[in-house]
Amino acid sequence: MKKLAIGCGVVVLVLGVCAAGVTYYLYRQVSSTVAQFAELAQVADLERNIRNHAAFEPPSSEELTDGQIEKLVQVQGEVRRRVGERMAAFEEKYKALVHKNEASVSDAPALLRAYGDLAKTWLDAKRGQIEALNSAGLSLEEYRWIRHQAYRAAGLAFVDLDIGKLVDEAKRGMTSHEPGRISGAIGPDGPESNRARVERVRKQLEQNLALASFGL
């Protein structure tokens, strides 16, 4: 089974992956979570409110621009402001998952289900992310690429869960073959120019690992 230690820039991969078991278990977790919190079923519809749906073609150089980094920090900052005082509780529960022995990708939906306030906070944060993306003129695809490259340059790894996709597939009775993917990197990686550019926002990136791991 694939086991992932999320946070602190550490990702542990255990050999002997049983993808079918992970995806089926994850599907069951997401399904029961959606059943308990009907609002989560709105996620796919919410993401359709993102105005920029243009296909994003990453540059072959993988280099970020100063403007892209500014937009990443802007979006994450707006989400934090939207969540406000609830951010502390959100991060506390995230850290509980991080420090769980042998935490796996399948734990995140269960965490949302176990803590109703966390699910509601995540939904509000998602709405804030969408508004911020629209203000920045970013598509979700480009935002995710920028985030991956920035965390990669900073040497911070995290598991990026596409909760919107998981919820949508759970509603349709499907099981995802990609419940989450490893983003960022363990140790600085990527173009040298990216490493230099992200150094000034490294603290913000570290502070927002919880957001990034829940697709925000």
C-alpha cells in the first residue's frame, strides 16, 4: 500500500503498492464523506466558476516568472484571510494527520468526515481560492503548476489531493486511479532561477503546506 508522510518536506514511499486497494478505500471514504456533508457535492460545480478555462502549456524551461510567484502568494494569502481564525484549527487537524504513524493518502477524506468543522472550513477556503484565482486571472491548471514548481524549488514536498475530482467521481460511482500526487520535492530542485525567486517567499510557502496538501 502506498503510504505517504505529509508535511515538513518529507514524503515516504513504501514499496509494494496496492493501487486498487488504495483507490477503492479512498472512494468509500469520499462517498461516506459526501453523504455526511452534502455541501461537498458542490465542489465540482464551484470549480466551474473559475473564469479562466484556457489550456495551460508549461514552458519547457520550467522557469517561473516573478509575476507567477506573486500570484501564488496572493491566492494563498487570500485563502488564509478568508479562513481567518479558523486557520489555526485547520492546521491543527492537518498536523494530527501529518504526525500519525504511517499516515496514508486515504486518511484525508476520513479526516474531513471526522471533523465537520474542518469540512466546512475547507469548503469556505475553496470558495476563497476560486475568487482569488479569478482576481489573479489564473486557471486552476496553471495555479497548480506554479504551486508545484514553487514548492519544488523550495525543497518542500507535499501530497496534493484533488478533492474536487474525488468528490465528482464518488458522486458518479467511480474510483480514481490518481487519488493524490506528490508535488514539490525533497530538497531544492528545478531551475536555479526558480530557487532564487522563491527564497523570498519560502516562509509563506512553509506556512501554507496545509492548504497545498488539501488542494488549496
